[in-house]
Amino acid sequence: MRPHHALAAFTLAGASFSGCTPLVEIDAPDIEVTQPNLQFPAAPAGATSGTTVKGSFVLRNARLGASSSPDAGSYKKIKRLDLTRLVFKTNTGVVDFAFLDHLTVEATNAACYSAPTADRPVVQILDYEVSHQPEIGAELPIPLSPPVDMLPLWGRTSLCVTVEATGNPPKVDWSIDVVFSLSIKINQ
């Protein structure tokens, strides 16, 4: 054990034995959570440019480290839960994102089929106009600046995330993987 690590361990142990509860702060600036295989339907027959298709999925907060039955105090310990970047990766039915003109992503703590209400807010994560440049390939990384605050949605055990793709989508069913980069700060 290194000397400064040994001192920290003895200090923590001493605080625990003396009845003090140590304050632990976790600051994780770059955690990635991947939603694999987000399904989209084939564009309708006769669809032209400007067609929108939608895919939705449920993201369980437990995948982000939340308890499956959290109490109100648990949420107060989370000081920051920001979404800092999205990366879209082709999976099946598409080889690149050249067909896209516009991409939006929203999240709500309501069921995917429910309409949003005052106690079920919708957070706009992304409203992105795609620039058609030669480098649009099998991955589409999009930094979110400023980061999107996800704390308003954290009070439920799951989130419904909806991705809308507008452009000239494939005439076959297709899927993508979505990687969320999160910045989290928790006081325990």
C-alpha cells in the first residue's frame, strides 16, 4: 500500500469507528451507456425526401446505477446528471447516415405510448440538422453543448427515449445503436 493511500484508509477507518459518516463524492465525467439495436420501420412505399420515421425504447434507470425501488433521499444525492454526447452507429439495414436531413431525440419519464403531462415532462435532448458532407459514415457522433440536464427525469425507474429520423430513410426495416455519454456527480 502506498503511504498516502494508507493514510487515507486509516483516516476513513478512524472516522467510521468514531461514529462519523464520511462524505463520499463521486464525480464521473464520462460514463457511456449503449442502447443496442434501436429498431426503425421501413419508409412507406412512395416515400420521398422529408419522410420521418420514429424509434423508441425504454431506458431503465438501473442501467445508470439507480435502485430499482429508490427512495426520495436517493435522488437528492445526485447533484449532476448531464448528457454530454450522443453517438449513433449503424447496425442493420443501413451502412451510413447519408440519408438523414434531421435528427431529434426526446426523453420522458412517461410510458412510451402516453402523452406528456405536467408531472411527466419531456426533455428535448437533440434537434440536429445534418450537414451532408463526405465524412458522414457508419458513425454519427454529436457533442451536446451545452450538456442536457437529465435530473428532471430521474425520479422514475425508467425513461422513454424517442428518436426521429427525417430524410430519405431506407425502404427496409433498419436499426442503429445509440451511445449516451453522461456526466454524473453524486454525494453519498
